[in-house]
Amino acid sequence: MISTSDVERAAARIHGRVRRTPVLFDDGVWFKLEHLQHTGSFKARGAFNRIIAAGALSAAGVVAASGGNAGLAVAYAAREFGVAARVFVPATAPAVKVAKLHALGAAVELVGEKYADAYDAAVKHAADSGALFCHAYDQPEICAGQGTIGLELLEQVDGLDTILVAVGGGGLLAGIAAAVEGRARVIGVEPRTIPTLHSALDAGEPVQVAVSGLAADSLGASRLGDIAFAVATRTGAGSVLVDDAAIAEARATLWDRYRLAVEAGGATAYAALLSGAYVPAPGERVAVLLCGANTDPATLTSPSGAPPAARTPR
């Protein structure tokens, strides 16, 4: 469980280490441009907070399990502190992200075919080596670091009522909901094909869900984190679901209208507004979090989110 004070302490720790990302106001909506954060996603905030809060580290440094944004964030933060980073990824991880991990100086271990295989290996490495384990979304320090976005939004948008946030494992939602508790409401938006929050709220506890769809590479947790569930139920966070077609449309619209290049997960929150899955009340002041930019630019204007068909050379 985390609280507003945990997020405030995280903000003090990571001040000067992360970017205070800007907001863009248009068509009655504030967009929080967190996709401009270091390594292209919000996760740098949690990684820095986790490492700083831990204090002195062993020679083994830090370890994470992720072939995506969380791994990149941990590798980046470790490089900034000059400590070793080891990232376990499934063999199915995109080659471009593995290359980025290497470029950031991380030792990369390919293990198994699924995230769960990489996760188990990372936990074992931490136990055997003494390395600091950085969870992708279900650790108090990680969640509190992500929540610093909420504090910034309260300063940037006067009278903010609602924040729309994409949900995978829920670390982002947990942190922001704790940060703005009593001052604004958080609505979790997730693909209909990966309803971790929606299913947890229905069941009264986190449950396993199948993972598929356009945003599975970044929102593909198979179970909502325990911290996210506790904070969501305490704060009354809401949940809406969107289809892959709405996510693809949101990505294309953000590019066509604003020249903002975001990944499918980063466009998911905006998809709730465009599709009508979330309809603001008259006068409601809404912010949409654009949380990630690690995407292939060739897919930005494709309705399916896949690369457009090759054209015949002329």
C-alpha cells in the first residue's frame, strides 16, 4: 500500500533525475506528454526511486525482468548511477528493445518464451547475487515513483477533476491514484483483450487474465498487481475497456492531429475519449496520460497498428 506522502517523498528523491514533462491543452483535454520521459516512458521515475531509496547497493547492482519499458528504465537509471544492471527477457522479446538494453550497458539474459520465465530467473538471480530486484509494477517504491506524474499534473492543471491512465500491471495507476487521492479521480483504461483491472474489480481480487492484442507488448501483464488493487479500491478508481480498433485510431489521431508519436499502450487512455468509452460530464476537467513512445513510426497511421503494406518502387 502507498499513500500521497510516499509519492511526495519519491518526488524529492528523483528531483533533477527525471524530466518534468509538459502538458498540451486542446479540444477541452489536457495531454500529459510523459512519452517524452527518459527512455520513452514513465517507468524511469519508478526505477530511479527504487534505486535511490535502497541506498548502498552490492557489487551485483540491480536486476529486472522485462523486455520492454521497465527494463529500459532500470538499465538507464543504473547507468546514471554507474552500477551494474542485468535484465532478464524472454527469447521472444523484440530485437530492437534487446539492442537498446545492450546500448544502455545492461547485461541481457534471454530466458524461456514467456515473461514469467524471465521473472522467475530474475528473482533467483537477485536471491543468489544480492542484486536489487526492480519489479516492473508491483513494488511500493516503483509505484510511488510513477505517482510523481500525478503531483505534476495537479500543479499544471488547475481544478483537475479526472486523469485517464492506461493499465497493465497497474503500477502507474496505483502511484497516480495515491498521489491525487482526495483531489482528483483516476480512471484506468485497458484493452478489452487484457482486462486486469476490470477483472480484479469484478472478482474482488486480482485474477489471471489472457493476454493478447495490439498493446500486449506494453500492457501485457496477466494479473493486476496487489498494490494497484489495494489503491484502486481505496481511492475508488474507475475502469473502462477499449477495443484494439479504438487504440489504433487514437495512435493515428495523435500523430495526424498533433504529431505525437506514441506506442499502442501510450494511446490507450486517449482511446477511451475518442471511442466514447469514457464521456466527461459538462465542465469536467480531464487529463489524458500519454505514457510511452517506444514504437515503430511506420505503424503510426495504419488502422490496424501494423506496418503499412510495402509500396512498389517507382
